[in-house]
Amino acid sequence: MKTRLRELRKSRNLSLRELDAKVNINYSQLARIERGESYLNQQHIDVLSQFFGVTSDYLLGKSENIQPVNKSAKKIPIYSQINVDGGNISVHVEFIQGYLGISDDIDESDSIVITANDDLMKNTGIMRGDILLISKNSKLDNNCFVAVAKGSNPVVIRKFVIMEDKKLLVSDVGIEPIGESHFIVGKVIMSSRVFK
């Protein structure tokens, strides 16, 4: 199936590897799609349409209507890395991978979106590259997922557990008590997987 992927990618002066870094779809898969040797799944269609700001029908070559999808919808950046410095969240433009459209009931000032950046939560279903919407001011519930930083290390996702009045962080490799060097950015309120 022929798509407009190559045309859209070139209009942004992006290489396949650069597009891979921005939308989290493997560059060799993107190349096969551009050559018509592979198909876009629904997740790819959604991510690429949103990234390029076109309708899915335009991306798939079914329409000449290039109208941006949800032009008035709220969008917030998806960060590949977030750091915490002295209790302040630090984000940098170079870590923006794309944008996530959010509904009007989500408060942009309370929200931050990151991609999971380690493999220490596989057993709980969170995989490296998953897109996670974090609410900075939501109440933490027992057994919820949180974005947390320890010292100056980048933010990671862990399970928050309260056991015998102790607050703990749980990953596939163990349990760690929450100490003074930990900073909880917020609670994971939504997750999405981009398949490669």
C-alpha cells in the first residue's frame, strides 16, 4: 500500500533515523512502509498523522484533504527524558519526541508526558518506550505507578506501595524505601504503547 509517508518526512527534512527518534517507530520499518513493502498498523497511523498534523486518510493516500487533525485540540510535548534539580522539574527541548493530544478535561499545567526509559517494569506491563501521562498533583494511591527521580538521575517509572506505614518503590529488580533523595514527579494516569 502506497502512503504519503516519504513525502511528509521529506517536507520536514527528516531522515528515517530522525523520524524514528521522534515517533518511536523503527527506521527500518519506516523504510519498508515507504517502499510499500509493509503496512501501517492503526497505532502507526495515529502517531504519524498526529506528528505530521494531517488526517489519517491523507497519510494513507485516500484523500487530498490535508486538514490538520484536531487543529484546536490541546497538545503537550512527549519527553524522552526529564530530570529533577533541587525539587524542580527540568525539561529540555532536545528531549521532545512529539506531541500528545489531550482532552479538554486534562489540565496542561498539571500534566507532563514522558516515555518509559528503562526495562525495570516489564513484569508490571510498562515497557521501554511506552508513552505515559503524568499528573503532578494527583493523590498517590497504594499500588499506583509514579514518575520518580533519585538525586540528579533522570525520572523513571516505579510502582508506589505503602506497606506497614512505609512508602516503597517497586521495580522488577526489587523494593526500595522512599528516602529524602527521591522526588516523586507525579502519578501515571494514562499509558500508551507504540509498537515497533
